Amino acid sequence: MMLDDVREGNNIAADSAFVAMQVQTIRGDVIFQTAPDDSPARRYQIGVNYLDTGAPETARQYIDLAMARGHSGSDVMFHWLLALLSGKTLLQLTDPDHRRLRERLKQYRPARHDAWADGVTTIRSLLIAQNDDQDHPPDPRFDRLGKVQQDKIFQHLELLLKGPEERNLWNRAVQQATENQLKDARVQRVWKYFQPVPARPRRYYPEPVRADDLTSVVLVVCGLVFAVAVLCLAILVLHGTAGWHAVAVLPALFGGYRLLVDGVHWLAAKDAVRAREKVLFGELPEMTAPPKGGFAEGIDRYFDRYFGTYVPRDTERTSWQQQTAGIRRLIRNEIVEIFRESDVKHPQLAWLVRRRVSVVRTQWETGALWQYRRELGASTETKRNTALGLTAFTIFGLLLVMEAFRAQPLQALLMTVVAVGAVRVGAPRWIGLVSEKDRFKRESREAEAVLAHSMEAYERWTQKLADRPSETEMATWLDCDRKILMQKLLDHYHVAPDDLIAQAFIEAPAPGSSRARVVNGPWRYTRYRLLVFLITHEGVRQVSTELEFAEAVFSKEKRTNYSFGTVSSVYVAEGDSGHEMFELRLLDGQKFDIPVDGAGVGDEVDPEDTPGVVSKVTFDAAGLNNTLHVLEGIAAEGKEWVNLEKSRGKERMAELLAVMGEGGEN
């Protein structure tokens, strides 16, 4: 089952509009979870996890904290450098960041030479290569790096690659991205990331037998009265002259017993059939609308979707929905009752609703949905025993009563009236009690069967989701898409990677996309809207496109070029819908708005989320911080931005070389 099978709706918006997320999923995961007493090593590992999932600014904060508490090593320095420089050139560093870079490089002393130390050395050589525009000979140490270190450099430091050798490394990075873009069954697995962890099915417990204390008292009293009256009639018969009538007592008692047992069960079965027909065909009572945004409303949406989607073969949708309205209401109420007061969220039950609806569809197609008369009705044996009992009780009972009237008319009349009265009072209550007990037994059996079948479906579904992509895989695939898109744009504009002064990406949700994340992690989307800014000496080349993430397919590409002096303003502001919007304004009146957090008013927050982290991490992973830094500089300085950046770059490079030495190591 693909994601389209579980999406809640098909809202559509224009390019500049935004439609709320169709499916929202939050999964518990320990890779980003923190605790106040976390060790420096744990803080460092969380930072590495954030780096691997494309949130370098957040990663650096955690690694900084770990380093401040004494955690050190070449691996720590390597990841800190990646987090600082990820997706940036030296010119894109802020002044405080550049100062930190100089300080860390000056203080760095490798404890031993290993793959991580070689990685740090390689990053140093890439930084030194920024010093001039001359070509540098190949650095053989790069090819000797471990695959982990190479992959991480390819992922994060492509903008530090310049000159022929560095262009070769960029080409290798693009080639690797092309090879890995659909690796590990991406197309077949991505949809699973957006599925919530399914909740285990629970047993439905039917309403207990409805019988008050008065019913028990009435049945006992009526039973005793009836027994005394029948006993008195039997004594009158036995005292009569026709001794053979005494033989009629036994078949009369047998007939009464059969009526008492089988006859009542037959009537109870008829009640069950009528109850089922009322569910299937009866007029449904008005139901109070559930609270907006609550659990019950979420379950209602799933029932609306799946009963509208899983229509039986050769059946009109309207007819299907009308004739299953009762059974739909019954199943819906059952699920809401079972899970309402639990910590289960309604998205975790989408699979269960889907399963129950598919069962109803199968029953419709096979005709089983209409076989309730055979399933609930009395058995042939019950009917036969009832008929036999009624015949025996009527014939032999009448003989006994007639004989009693011959012997003692007044006493016989009195006992007959008493017996009939006891039956009139007690029989309805007895039938009701038996019906209730039969209902409870029947619903308990059905609940056990539903639970068993649901557990089988649950096991199949969890097994199907067992290979859902990890956070690192999702980030890696997205990074591959970004590199491939970048190369496509470089080819289109005939620009080499090292001709870029700066670049910036914004990765935002496309209208109508579904989203998911782990606790404290960035939102991931089924469809992205990507905004790319390529900064060259000629100006800004802006490209927007949409990415269908599962298939890695780009569409709806739009290109815009403008000079540095035409950028009026750039900022992030909260829109009317509660979404954080990236807003870019040009002097000619053009404006570009794009939601950058995918969040809004009323969004669900996981109890394990650290307050404020999700929005910050989503901004970070979307590339917003770097984009704002670049475009704010252009908006503020206009045409002079290029010259000022070049001047700042020379000053920074001189300061950096003074720390590192021209190709030297500490």
C-alpha cells in the first residue's frame, strides 16, 4: 500500500498558497532525545545525528556544548568543522563563526593519527585552497580517506571545492549522488517513513448483561409461584379417578422444559436478528458532532475516506455508503470507545480503520454481510425442540388441567389463574434476560474473532513497515536530490561550482504534502518546494521547483534572474495561517513567499519534544539560516555586496592562514 492509500484528502492550492498538511505523523525515537544529565559524549552523538540528518546549525550547538564540557578528539573536531562549514563558503560565515573557526584550528592538536585526523587535515587543505584563484595539485590524502569521511565531506563541503582537482571532487560527489539517489529501494520504502507507528488492536468488551436486582427477585418469585400452582394441579390430578392421567405429567413437564429453554432461545435469536436489522437498515439517530480536531473527529475522517475509497466491485458508491451506514456507525463507535481514553493518537489507528472497512467490503462482495439471519437465527435443532415441547406441553397440559377441573373445579381454576399470571409476569423478564445473556455471549465471541483477525493484520502491517527509512537515509536521499538539482542548474547556466560566490537552498513543504518526523527532529515531506539561489558576479539566479520525494522527480521549475541592487528586503514573518513564511521582495514589485516550517496553529506536539527545538531544527534543515544570511547581506549592501564580500574574504583568509600556516599543521 502506497502513501496515496492513506492520505486524508486532496486539497489543492496555487503556487503561492499553502494547504495544511494532509497527514501528520510524529514517531518516538531516541536519536534526538536529550535529558538534563546527558553526558558530553551523548550530547556529541546527538549533534552528529543532527548533522547526518541535514541540520548543521543545531548539530554545532550540541557539539559545542560537548566540547565545552571536555569532550574532544579528532572525530569531534571533524564533525564540528563540517557543522560550521556545511553548505557554505568562507564568505558565508558570520564574523563570530569565522573567529571561532580560527580559535578551534589554533587549539587543535590531534592525539593520534587516524581516519578522523586525516579528515581534519583534508578540510584544512580545502580551506587553504580558497586563498587564491590558482589551481592546486591533487591532494592524495583525500583518496586515502575512509569512505565515511569522504561521504561526509561530499555531503557538506561541496562549496569548498574549487579548481580542477576540486571540480573533479565535485563531479565525484555528483556521481555518488546519482548512484545513491534511488539506492536501498527508496521508491518502495519512502512512503513507510510517513506512516505512524501502528497501535496494537484491543479487545472490545460488550456491554454487560442488562439485568437489575428486581428482575432476579421477580423471576424467583414467579418461578416459585408457578411451581406451586403446577404442583397443586398435579396433586388434584393424582387424587382423581383416572389414574392414567398421572402419566401425562411427565410429557407435560418435558414440554414445559423445552419451551423454557429452547423456546426462549428461539425468541432471543429473533431479537438478535431484529437488532442487527435495526443496525443495518434502521434510521440512525442524530449524533453530536465530535470536538474539532479531537480524537473522534480524526477517526471520523478515516471512516469517511476509506468507506469512500474501498467501494465493492460493481457497486454504486452512493448505494454502498447508504446501506453500510449502520455497520459503519457501529464499528466507528466501537473503535472510539476502546481507544478514546488512551494515549493512542488517531493516525496510529488508520491501519485498523482500513482493515475493518476492507472486511466489510469483502463481506459485501461475498454476500456474508446479509447472512446475519442464518448466523443469528435459531438453529434447526432449537426450532424442532421448541415445536416438540410446545406440542407436548399443550396436549398433555390441557389433559391435566381438564382432569384437575373434574376433580376440584374451584381449586383448579384458582391454580390455573395463578400459574398463568406467574407466566405473564415472569416470561417477558425471563426472555429478556436470556436475550441479554445470548447477546453478551455472541458479542464476546465476535469481539474475540475481530481481535484475532486484527492482530493478524497488525502483525502483517508492522512487518511491512519494519524497513521504514531512517532519519539518515531520508537526509541522504534529499542531499542527493539537492546535488543533482544543483548540477542541473550549473549546466543550464554554464557556471562552474567554483564560480559561485555563494549559494542558498530553501527546502519547504509543497502544497498538500504529507509530513512526518521523529521526536525533536525536522519535518520531512512527501513533496518539497525547493528554492535555489545561485550567487555569481552577474547577480542572483533564483530557481524554484517541486520535488516528489519518493520518486525523486522534479517538476514545475521556474527561473528568475535579478541583480544585487534590485533586492529590496528579505525576512521571515508569521503569516495569517500561523505559518512561518519566507518573504523576498524586489524593487520592481515582485515578491516570493514560501512557508518554511510546515507548522501552523493547532499543530500537535509530542510530549517528548523539547520546547522550541522542532521549529528551530526544521528551519535549520530547510537551509533558512544560511539563505537569510546571504540575502540579507545583498539587500543591505546592494551592488557593493560582491566587492565587500571579496574584501572581507581576503581579510578572513589572511587571518586563517596566519593560524594554520600555508599548508602547515599544528
